[in-house]
Amino acid sequence: QAGQKPTDLSVSMPAKATIVQSMATKNGFVAAGTPLAYGFDLNDLWVTANIEETEIDEIKVGQTVDVYVDSYPDTTLSGEVEQIGMTTASTFSMMPSSNGNANYTKVAQVIPVKVSLSQEKSLDIRPGMNVTVRIHKD
């Protein structure tokens, strides 16, 4: 309605989250679904390991995992397989998995596996850092 003052609105996020990026501006307008900020619980981080479909049958929830963070080459973190994805990583991709001229090249798909990190080391790990994982199969 013309002439009416815009309504102030409170926005909340999980209490333990740390805002790592904010796109909000004071007195700004946003559309529904527009992200205002990104926040993470930096004390409860996890890793997504993309495991090839040819190896996924050897992965089970609860298996121990060694996690190597590129930023800390001499440090090994421990973790555990927490969840195995129900689809391949490309299922909801914006890029098509086939090309336009109907040629087909079979490519092994990857399945996302969530690995929770244990808290025994106090490193400055941040969301988005590169890691390598080794899942213990025994």
C-alpha cells in the first residue's frame, strides 16, 4: 500500500551459528527466498566425500575416516561416515549428464557421503576448505 511504512521483520538462525557472509543491507528490500546471510556452526563441521558408484557398496554408516585438510598437511583428523546419499551427485545438477548430439560415454557417477568430524583437534577449519578422506573399510 502506498504511503505505509514497511514492516520490520526479525530473522533468526540456529543459536550456535556464526555468520560467515552477509548480503543484507540496512533498510533494504528482499524477495521471498533471497538469502540474507550464510551461517555455520563452526563447532559441528562435516565433510562431503564424493565416492564413486563402483565403490559405494563397501561404504557403511559408522566406518572410521581419516581426513586430511589441504591447509594443514601434517595433520590427520578423524571422522565417521554419518550418512550415505540416496542419489548421485549429478541427479540435481544444473548441467546435463548427456550431450546434445546423442553420443553416450559412460562415466562413473559419484555418491555424496557425509563424514562427521571429531573434535579432538583445535584447527581453524572453515566451510569450503579442500580435504582428502580415507575411509577404513575393515
